[in-house]
Amino acid sequence: MARKDDPRITDLARYRRAREQARRQPPPKPTPPQAAGSQSFLGGRRNAGLILAIVVLVLLALYVGPMLF
């Protein structure tokens, strides 16, 4: 016979109680949308400025490089 604390055995009454408690809880409140001016121009990425600077330098090198040689 299996022991009561064996996790492989399903306790239907405990499952039903947990399901009822979850049903009684109010749904989570949605987060309010952020104002248009509160977001950064480059978004929320931490390294976005560095990546943009590297892209600008590469494009500048591709444009000016052939003029020098």
C-alpha cells in the first residue's frame, strides 16, 4: 500500500480545494499603460546606445573609407 505523503498519488480533494481557491481570487490587475513621453527613444535595452553608435561608425567608415583610398 502507498504512503500518504507519496507525491505520485493524486489527492482529488486537495486539487478541488486549490482550484476553488484560485477561482475565488480576483484576477490580477492589469498594469497601466505608460505615457508616450516616459519611454526612452531607443527603448528599454541597456546597450542600445552602444549598438547604435557602432552601426553609425561602420556606416561612416563605409562611406568615407573609399574616398580616402
